Amino acid sequence: MTDNPDKLKFLESNIINNQATVNIGTIGHVAHGKSTVVRSISNKQPARFKEELKENKTIKLGYANAKIFQCNNCPEQRSYQGHDSSKPNDTNCKHCGTKMRLIRHISFVDCPGHDAYMATMLNGAAVMDGALLLIAGNEECPQPQTSEHLAAIQIMKLKHIIILQNKIDLVNEVAAKQQYEEIKNFTRGTIAEKSPIIPISAQLGYNLDVVCEFLVKKIPIPERDLTLPLHMVVIRSFDANLPGTDLNSIKGGIAGGSIMHGVIKVNQKIQIRPGHIEKHHGKWLCKPINSKIVSLEAEKKQLDFAVPGGLIGVGMQIDPSLTRGDKIVGHLLGLAESLPNIFTGLNVKFFMLPRLLGVKTVQGKNQILVEKLTIHENIKVNIGSMTTGATVLKVNSDIVKLELNIPVCTKNGEKVALSRKIKTSVRKWRLVGMGTIESGETNNLRVLN
């Protein structure tokens, strides 16, 4: 994060008390226990919408913060404990009653496991520093989205993964050992090949202290540059005003996301790109949104400033209708003079997966070959936390020219995930490839600054 020992000491002793500094994704197949793990460690419900609570499934990205403490008085095997982020630094150990030491403050990014929400999972992967891959101990491994999610974080080059063999209380010892070998075979040759595999029961709280220990020891806080201009990825946006709020009491729109580099401060002037987007007579008109920060919040804790890592809520002086219903998800927030350009087309250096993941044939094997991209084909692309459709205009060896359905604020070198609607899966998009942006184009685009 910094080469200055004094600054590092300040961050460790002060900032992590107020905000998370690392983002941990929870990924895996539907109903394998992702949200339950988050809730058990953080004491927070990551799902925030009525529809999710009613159907008991994650639809949008869930989030919750947690503090991890270490007790120096207890044996190492139970010295790590997770608590909700409101706990003070001098929290006592639940085993021996002595004061513990706060050693990590994390934000969980809880991804939906249903195949219909793969694009949402890819949006969450844009801000992950590490991931917990959940695998239910009472089901065959791998399940469809177990494969697809692992492939997604592999091509997004996420290096730090911990595998949780959940629901271990529902199987006997022989079945647990057999599935352990299945997991080893499944991950062989992947980025998760050497990842630790921890047997747990999220419902009963079994081995969650070990999970906390491995979150500290196996997933480091990434190097971040606080001296660079502010750059924040928006993964949620909403209007916090209740119906019938008095005109004089209305609050501005709120964006939620993670700072990639730089520092954000209250009263700071910022810009959101691409901002307001319209199309007139075949031409795009983009008007970046200029505003001022009026509040910063991390799990209801008010901040004067925030640094990279963790999920931050940013209150702004803008019309809340502009942020209602995740309208600016995928946009970038930062200093006007330093944000990347807005593009309507991209040239992407890409590769295709050899076989389709997350779809089983009649024989139960993933044997569907991924076909090459074709001219005029409509695909879906994920760039950072932005999801949009695109049309293939040209394919030349490993370079594809794309016309985007909506303008995107991005830069050369950014990762792009490619998805295609597969005929064998009605109305479902499947991850088929990955690439990096070589260059962007601004055809039929006018930006009003």
C-alpha cells in the first residue's frame, strides 16, 4: 500500500477500525452457503432487497463488512474470531474474556450463484481481492456454477482463493473424504489448484475461526497507491429517500463501490462517467455528472475520508433519480481531469474457452464446444462493473472489433469478459471468453463536459 513505515502503521492502527481495506468475494453454485458464511462471520445479512429475502436467494450483489480479531491468550487453533464491523478495537475474546487485537477489516462481496445472474457475479469480480469458493459437501463436485465461477475468476486473474467444503455436517466421514478428492481433481490445473480446502458448517459455525485465520494469512491486502488520482468503481447506486419525504429533507443520490486507487474525501468535487447517456438520430450524447461529496459511509459508520479497499457508500449533491435502481452501476467516479475516456467501440485482444462451462449434457459432462466469434453476432461484455451488449464488427485472429450498445468509460489494458446466449440454454448467457482492451473508438459520440 505504501513504502513509508509510518504511513503503514497509521493505516493499520487507525483506518481499519473505520473501514475495510480488502474485498473478499463469495462465489459458487446456488444454495451452497455463500450468504450463510457471510452472515455467520459478519453477523450481517448480505441480501438487502425484499425480493431476495422473500425468495431466499441472492439476486444482486450482497455486501457486509466484518472485523477479524486475534486473541493472544487462546490457543492458535481458536484465536481468530470474526465480528460485525461495529465492534470496537478493545473487543473481548468470546472464549477467555481477554482483550483481542484487530488485525483485518474486510468487505464481503456476496455473488448470486444462479446461472441467470452470471453477469452480476462478473461485476462483483471487478472489485475482488480474493474469494471464498463455496462447495456443498452433500452434492457432487463440480456443480455448473462451481465450474463457471472458478473459470470467471481465473480469467479475471484473481490469485487468492480459499475453498470451503460447506455443509460437512450433512455427510459422513467417508463421503466428505471422497468429495475432498473430487475437489482436488476439479481444481487440478486451475488457479485454485494449491488453494486450501477447509471443511465447514456455516449454519453451525463449525471451523469458521479457521476461515478467519486463512482470510488473514492467505489473502494479503493488495498494494494500493494513495498518491494516484481518485478512481472508484460503482457497483451499487440508489435513492435513500423514502416516499413522501419532505422537499427540504431530500438527500442526494448515493453510489456504492470500491476505491481502486487514490483517496476520497468529504467536500471533494468529483465526476461520474459516462454519466447521463442519450441517443439522438443514431448518435450518442454523454454528459458526465459533476458533483460534490457530502458524506462517506462504511456500514453506517460516517467517515471523513476513505482509502482503497472495502465497500464505501458515497453521498453526493445530485438528483437522487440519477442513482435510483442502480442506474450508474458500471460508471466510474473520480476527479474530472483524470478519469478515462468514454468509448462506443472497442478493439479487444481475446481468447475463447475451449468448452462451455456451467452446462451439462445428457451424460452429465461439460462437452459443449465453444464456437468462434462471428461477424454481426450479438454478445454480452463485462468491463469492470459495467455490463452491456455488443455487436461483433470484425474478427482478425485474436483481435475482435466490438460496437457497444451503450458508451463505456474505460481504458486500454482493462479486462473484458465475453458471454454468449447459448441455444441449449433458453434466455441464458454463458461465459465463453476473455480479453483485454487494446484500444477504444469514439464513433458517433459527443461528450458534453
